[in-house]
Amino acid sequence: MGELVDKIKGNVNEAVGKMKQGSDNPETKAEGQAQEAKGKAQQTAGKVKGALGDDI
């Protein structure tokens, strides 16, 4: 179950991060880049959990 949750959270963070990067505000753009990176990391964690099982 943790695999699915991580993947969903990752997708949401990536999408929100991409939206923030479209802003004219440099701080918001930086937040968006960080949030997108966080989303990618969450998706990777979900893939790892899926490959190894939810035991980790």
C-alpha cells in the first residue's frame, strides 16, 4: 500500500511544482523546482517499495 501512496504523492508534488515554476516570482519558481524534485524522489521510493515489497 505504501508504494501506491508514495507514487500518488509524488505525482501531486511534481504537478504542483511544475505549476509553481510558471510563476513570475523567483521564490515561487525555486519552490516549484524543489517540490518537483521531491515528487520525483517520492515516486522513486514508491517504485523501490514495489520492487522490494512494502516491508521497507
